[in-house]
Amino acid sequence: MNDIVCISPVDGSEVARRPVATGAEVIAALAQARKAQQEWSSISLAERKAMMLAFLHEMRAQNDEVVPELAMQMGRPVRYGGELRSLEERVRVLVELSDEALTPIVPTGQPGFRRMIKRVPAGIVLVIAPWNYPYLTAANTIVPALLAGNAVILKHAAQTLLVGERFQAALDRVGLPKGVFRTLTLDHVMTSELISSRSVDHVNFTGSVAGGRAVERAAAGTFISLGLELGGKDPAYVRPDADFDFAVEQLVDGAFYNSGQCCCGIERIYVHERIYDSFVDAFAGLTARYRLGNPLSQDTTLGPMAATRFADTVRAHIGEAVAKGAQPLIDPARFPADKIGTAYLMPQVLVGVDHSMQVMMEESFGPAVGLMKVSSDQEAVGLMNDSPYGLTASVWTEDAAAAERIGDGIATGTVFMNRCDYVDPALAWTGLKDTGRGVGMSRLGFEALTRPRSFHLRIEH
């Protein structure tokens, strides 16, 4: 039997090893989920909401253990406190939105008839979650799916193998019917077979473009619904009227937080020529102040990437850009922990870049960012749109009307003004092009996890 193994990027140690579920275990879990979902969907929404808030309480109780455990699994420094604060915001907002999202739609009255559209559960939802924000990305679908009356099967990433077990422990303690939520340890082959068997009714996948294509291939001909969030190459545009110091501080954080391993992290920045030189100096100066090291130390502000192979990809992107004429601004001497062949990778800022370079066109998903000079809003929009991705884009300006006008011209799922690298659970989380398809969060996210059922009742005849 194969095992799934989590190797720590911190020191190369084995964090966890779990056997892949057998075919019989998967079949039994699906049968139990199908039966339990009927019971769960008959429970009132008020009770389901209370259980999701109880789940939040259980997650809060685990947080002191979760933070160092997560650092060992994927490298995020403990000083940032894990994901509980954002998790709490998302759970509470989704609970609040559920009443409106799941209330039947009633058309204008028609004499003699009662008409409505109910949102009924999809059935069994398969969540395939990534390692970069392992609690948040999983909860984005798990919580609204359960609120809507679905059963959920969670397949978590190997790099964050223990996260699925944390979800299981918390949800088991709040009184869900047995089998409504189940985490399974699956390899890629078993996951594809599960999807193609049509044993689940909706699949939500967060991960790479290649992974999203594999999910689509597995689902071909099944007609099950899919939600695919496949990352991005998110741009920022800094106008000359931006709050300079604020923009520098926020964009440095947006580029390098979590070692740049954020789907909506800033990977390319376009700066108006009037402030370009001073912005570059300030941005590089602040970046150089990061401290790369062991994420279990409170002094560390930048941990290792989740795996050496991810750091190798970023190093390759930087190397290709430099070979083509880009100039790196951060001195490696400031980051002695950066060593080739390890997951420890220093932050790097590149100028002299253009769109012939991977670092400006392909998802790096690491601590590297390119800065380009532009002469106008129009030039910035053209460059922002010159990308195979479309998740988020941010505009830094004091002119909200200009930000909205510019945003209307950007091919992206979310437009920020004076903010970046953030998911607002009240707004639709969506993208276009190679970022994928579907909607998460907001009341629209509930629509992806339910299906409409129309009622056309003649009450007088």
C-alpha cells in the first residue's frame, strides 16, 4: 500500500505519513456520506449555522498547536499566528450570508399559483485543497457546502497532510451526523478515479493550472459541476497620486508574505514614471529588511518555501530574467540562509524586466517580483492584461473614480484600490483565463454548491 508523506521544508524531517485510503474505504465513505447528507439537509439552517460557529470555536481551541505544526509542514513563520483570524472572519460572514443565499426566490405573484425557486444541496462535494493557505482555502468551500446541506469529502494536499485531520477532529466534536464530513488520504490516481466515477456531485479544486486540467479531464462526460481556482500572476499599478509610503509598505507585504506563496500575491508591479525611481529605491530598501530563517523562531519574518522544488522554480525564473538583462536589487549577502538545493530562498526585486521573461508572465509563486516603469494608465492596463491569468489586480491611487475606471478595463476577477493579497468573504472570489472558473465566497458562492429546483404549484382551479 502506498503512503502519503509530508516532508518538512524546515529541516527535511518527516512530519507525517499516512496510508492511502483503500478502494473499499472510499466506497464506504461515499455510501455513508450519501446517506448522512439526507439527514443533514433536513436539519434546519439555524442548527447548521450554530454548528459552523461551534466548529469555529473548536478550531480556535486548536490554534496554539496548529501554528507550529503548520510552520513545520509548509514553512510559514509562527510570528504571524496562523490563519485563525481570517478563518473566523470567513466563517462568520458565510454564516451571516447563508440566510439570504439559501432563501427561495419568489417571482412576482401570479393569481392561482404559488411559484418559487429553492436552492437545494448539490449532494456530495469533493474539496481538493492546497497547502499554501491550507485552512482558509479548504474552509472557503467546506463551510458554505455544509451550511447549504451538502456532505463533504476533503482531500488535502500531501504537504499539509495534518490539516485534514484537524478539520475532522473539530467537525466531529460539533455533532454533525456521522459521515457528513470525511477527510480521506488519496493519491492523484484515486482522486481522478473518484471524480470520473460520478460518485460526487461537485468538485472544488484549488491549485495549479495543470492540476485543474487534470480535474477537468477526470470529470469529462460526467456532467458534475466544477469550481477551479488555479492561481494568478497578479499585478499592481502605482499611480503618481498614490500614498507613496503606504503603497510601498503594502506592496512589499503583498509580494513577500507567506514567501510569496499566495494565489493573489503581487508578482508584478507597474509604476508611473514620475515616481518610479524613488519607488524602486524604497521598495528594495524595505524588502532587504526581511529575515530569512527557521519559521519556529519569532525573529523570522520569511520562512522557507513549502518544498525545495518550488524554490527551484523561482530561482529558475530569476536566473532566466537576469540572463535576459534584468537587474536584481537585493544583495544575497544579507540572506545567508538562502542556499541552493534547499527550500530557503531570499526575496528578490528585479528591474529591467519585460514581458519576454518568465518572472513577468508565468506564475512564480514565490518571493520574487518584477518592477516596470509606465507612462500612463493606458500603458499600465495593457501590461496588466498581457497575462494568461486573471485573478486580482490592484490600483494604488487617491482617486477612487480613476481606480474604478481603470478596473473596468482590467481582465480580472477582483479589482483592489489601495489593497492587495486579500480575500473578502462578502465578495465573489472568481477569475478568468487560466485562473479557472466558478465562484467562491459571497452569496454567489452558495449557488455553486446548490442547484435550483423550481416549484410551480396551482393552488386554485
